[in-house]
Amino acid sequence: MNILALDTSSSHCSVCLKRDSHQFIRRDNASVSHSRHLLALIQRSLDEAELYLEQLDAISVVRGPGSFTGLRIGIAVTQGLAFAQQIPVIAVSSLAVVAAHSQHVFAQQGLSVDAVLATLDARMSELYCSWYDVRGSLPEIIGQEWVLKPSELDRVGQLHYQETSGFLVNT
């Protein structure tokens, strides 16, 4: 399966192309306009994987939370490419990406965890955060995504409790 994944939700722009079991990853760490680099990163990834756009099975794009302008660029590029080639689109939460990365890091260290609290800097002295169940192959959100002051982070588990799948969680 050939999947192109785009993340423009932060100051860094990332493109990952999965061709069968191989991954081709490109990043722009210059913290400049994604509109200047995203299409070139996509083209370089396709060239390296020896694929054409029409050979993609899906395009995945990070839908946020994150940088408003960055998200607009990533989603607009995704819509344009997907519409032109009739390729399905998969929208993914940036917090779910953080949870999946955490899940991978824990597994590499031989650690087993049931849930992680994924957080991202929301700027203006706030955080985006959400709990994720990481027991399966993909993280599943527990409750909802929140925007909080760092001093309120301890409230995430106290906002609304519900017993679910062995977890005491917010909903």
C-alpha cells in the first residue's frame, strides 16, 4: 500500500511516503513558510520511492490542532492532490501522532503502557492535550481534545470522569 502523509501543523513541515514496507521521510526544519517547500518535499519523496502521484492509495494529512496557517496549507495541498487523482484522504489528529510516537518509543524501550497524555504547545501559554489508549496497533482517543493553561494540566483527568475499558477517564 502506498500512502503519502503530510504534517504542516507546527513550524516544521514533514512528508512521509510509505511504499509497501519502505518509508521515505522528508522534513523542512527551516521554520519558514510551508507553502514554499511542501510540494518540493512531496515530489522528492515520490521520486525517491519511484512512484507517481496516481499510484498512491491514500493521502493522510494532520488536521490539527496546530498552526492555523500551516494546517490550511497542508489541507489545501492534500485536497488539490487528492481531488486531481481521486485519491482517498485520511485526516489525523496531531495529538494522535504524538501518542503514536510515544507508543513507538515505549515499545522500543521494552515498556508497556495502557495510555498516554499527548500534549503540544498551543502558544499563548496554553497546551493542546488529550488522553490516548495505546494498547492497540493505533492510538484511540479517550474523551476529547483540550486546550488548557499548563497550570491546569492536572485537571484533564478530573474534568468529567467515566469508567471505560478499565480506565478512569475524562469525556
